[in-house]
Amino acid sequence: MLPALAQPEGSQARLMSVDAATVIRIAKLARIKLAPGEAEPLVGELNGILGWIEQLAEVDTSGVAPMTAVIPNTLRWRADEVTDGGVRDKVLANAPASEIGFFAVPKVIE
Amino acid sequence: MNELNGLTIAAMRDGLRARTFSAVELAEVHIAAVEAARVLNAFIVETPDHARAAAVAADAALADGSARPLAGIPLGIKDLFATAGVQTTAGSKILEGFVPPYESTVTAKLFGDGAGMLGKLNMDQFAMGSSNETSAFGGVISPWRAQGSNRPLVPGGSSGGSAAAVAAGLCAGATGTDTGGSIRQPAAFTGISGIKPTYGRCSRWGVVAFASSLDQAGPMARDVRDCAILLRSMAGFDAKDATSLDVAVPDFEAALTGDLRGVRVGVPREYRLDGMDARVAAVWDEGLRWLRDAGAETVEVSLPHTKYALPAYYIIAPAEASSNLARYDGVRYGLRVAPDGGSLDAMYEATRAAGFGPEVKRRIMIGTYVLSAGYYDAYYLQAQKVRALIAQDFAAAWEHCDVLLTPTAPSAAFSPGDKADPLEMYLNDVFTVPSSLAGLPAMSVPAGLSAGGLPLGLQVIGRPLDEAGVLNAGYALERAAGSTARPDRWW
């Protein structure tokens, strides 16, 4: 879990900046291994970007609905039919490892 | 540039139909040009056999009268489009060796219309970049150089390979994709034209996803007419893309009259930034004069939330990217790095650490952070609300005008390494990002040269689905600007 954060109140609130421990946690959530010493430079880079995007808090968005579609469009209905499949070998063709028709991964059950 | 690979697509089409030259001749000239320009690093993979096969088929079709609109036109394809049987990497090591067993909708439509493929074009990794420097296969070098200088320049990004290849005459036209300016900014940097159509115009099926609510494919070519020709083939409804628009595709080329009588051109006052480059400002003013000469009326408009577009974009795009790029896990395709005796998680972490470049990691981490518990409302939800306000700004502007004219980029091309700070690089997209957030069609047209003799572009933004209006305004600019400057060959 990420550290608890005081929710911004009104337009003047500042979001928290990240520290090395937070960077390591974000990397863990994103499943990106950081080599020793890699987290520290990221603290400055990410804080630079986060500090800059924080200016969005100035905008009064009360009563504004968040955008969900840029161009109005409705989802289409389609018949519930199987229209694809039967291509196992194609699906597996790019796998780094596959065995007897399955993707192969490191052992996950002790 | 040899005379055949300097022609526009329209001129190639005419020459092929008049049998002035054959499609095979045209393909061979381009294949040789690609080989001779390897120093530009524009292609990740060359596919001369694809181009030759399409040329042979085109010559047969031209002879028996069954030729399709792009018969024998040799194109370059950005490496973000899945191409059946041809490596597709999105410029990343994590997809090195990935050979799609399927064809993207856009490339299938182009090839179905008779075009051939010369190769897969280099790009910023996962389309994240404005200079091509984030490609895992080395950056593309622009065919342009400043007057009296040998210093290499970037072609812009992310569709930098496409831009460099078109400008250098390596291909007749190219596909690009645009999330926040990735077609328009490199087009401006290399003196070519490129259009990002309305979101949903071109199918995203088979295009490696970066930020799904923003990604759009579009053509890049040496003039506006060629963009119109290519866009007609690329666009159209596709049931395989849930956001594809089920609307008719007009004949964009037929709309090119250059007559702007009755057209109102908006000039957004917020785009006139403090400390704006004097040449960029002068070219903008000149462009407005040209549009008035073509019959248009110019009117100042306001897009009050413009300054918040970039920060909103740098929340929304990384958030979507962090989700989209979760698929690169070392299991189904691409790179796998599995530490000896390590767990499945250790494999994921090692694979992604080794496969993604620094900018991609940075954006995945920003996206992961802004979507994480406790931060979602403050960052992501607020950004989506600001995005709605930005779209409303444009909607309000359309009450007063039909198209908008702005610069495409704040400067001409720079050199690799000049913008080492990520934030400084992001600011390059200041003029292109707002229309991306609003899903609007927008194009860049070459309009002049910088003090150093490098191309500068102007951007035309239009109403949803009014690509025809955007292209026609671009056409009027192009006609007034006169013959387009081309880079002197040094490679």
C-alpha cells in the first residue's frame, strides 16, 4: 500500500511529493525491478513531473463531469457468436517458452 | 533525390497509369534509396521483397485495368503497426523478435489498395518521445541540417522514422500515429505534411497501444494532396475497434479546392506564448495572411484552458500507458528474463526492467502512481475533468470559426541531447496536445523556414470529422507557401 495521503482540499492543496521508498513501491506495483541506486535519480525526475502536473489543482472543476469519450459514440451490439479461435499455434508462436500447447512460466506452486 | 523518388504520390499514380514508368521501376528506385540512406537509421527492418511483390501485382493490375487507388505506391510503415510475418517492435527491446501472425487494419487497407511496404520505420519507444531519442534501436537522424552546420538534428517524434524517410525521398508516404503530436511535430521538423484525423476515423486494431483514448493513425506525405489520398485508404469503420466511428469516408482529395471563401479561421490567443520564437510568430502571421488571400476571414478566439492541456495529458497518457503496457510480462510474446530459480514475479520484474527504456519506465511509474489508491481522484479524475473543459473550449470556439490556425511546434528541429530534461522535451507538444485531448482532426503543413534554414510548420485544427476542411485549409497554405524546400542530400 502507498502511504496515506491528505486529500487535497480546495484549489490550493498540494499533493505529496515522492521519496525513495515511494518510488520503490511504485516500481514494485508496476513490476519493474530497480537496480541498486536506480531509485534515487527517479525521485528527482518524478517529483519534477509531479510538481508540474500539480497545477491542475488550480482549475475549478466543480460540476464538471470527467470526460469518458472524446467523440460521442455508442457501443454496438453484436451477436453472441464465436467468430475467432482455433489458432493455438499462432497464439503460441511468439511465446518465449511453450510446452505441449501451453505457455510455460516459472513454477508458481510450491 | 532521383526524379522518381522525388515525385508526389499523385504524380506517381499518374505516371504509373500513363505507363511512363512501371511499378517495379518505382519500387527498385525506392529500395535503392532506402539502402543508400541507412545512416539516417529511419528503418528498423527493410522489406524490399514486400515492395517488389506489391509492384509486380500492381503492374499486372495496371495492365488489365483492375488497379486499386494505391497500386504500386511504395510506403514506409511505422513500427507501431502490426505487420503479418514482419517484426514489429514499437521501437522497444521488449518486443524485439516479435513477428505478428496478423495484419493491422490500417496496413491491411493500404496493402489492399495496392500499396507496397519498403520496411518498418523507427520511432520513439512505444511512441513516447518527441525526438526519436528513446528508440531502443538508436535515434533517427533528420535529413535536414541547419545552414552551414554538420550537426545532426532530430526528426521529431514519435513518428520520426516516418518523417525522415518521407522527407529524404526513401518512401512515397508513410503511416504515422499521433497521441499528443507524434505525426504533426515530426512533419513540421522535416518539412512534410501529416494529418491526425478525428479520434475513431482510423482503426486502432493491430496498432501497439500507448494511450488508447488518444492514439490515432494518420498519413505523412510530401504534400497535402498525398495526405488526402492516403487518408482515404486508411480510414473507415472497423468492427474490431470498439471506438471506431461508423461514418462514411469522404473523397478527401476531391475537397481540395484551395478556395476558402466563407471559411472563418480562428486564432487562439492563448497560443501566442510569452517569449515565442520570433520566426515562428512571423510564419504564423504570414499563414493567416495567406488564408485571408484564399478568401478566409480570420477571427481571434479564446481557448482558456490551454495551459492545463499538457499537465492533463501527462497524467492521462501515462495512466493509460501503465495499464496498456502491463501486457509485456515475458509470457506470451517478446523478451523474457527469468532469474535462475526465481518466482513468476521475479520474471515479470526482470523482464520489464531489461525490456523497457528509461522514458517508458518513467511514464509507467507516473501512470501507476496517479492511478494508485488515494491519488486517483486528485490526479486522474481531475485530469479527465480538465480534459472535458478543454474540449468545451474548442466546442465554444466552433461557434465563431470553422478551423483554427496555430504553429505546430514552438521551435524548429533541435539536436540530439539538447533537451535532456524530460519536462523540457514534453513542452515541445504544447500546441499539438490540446487538440489530441479533444479528439479533433489536426494537420501540420510546411509554411516557412527558421533563421537557420530549417522547416517550420503550421497546424490546422478542425471540427470533429472535418478532415476535408482541415485538408483544404492546409492545401491553401501549401499553395501560398509555394514550392516546398527539401533537404540537400548529404547521406
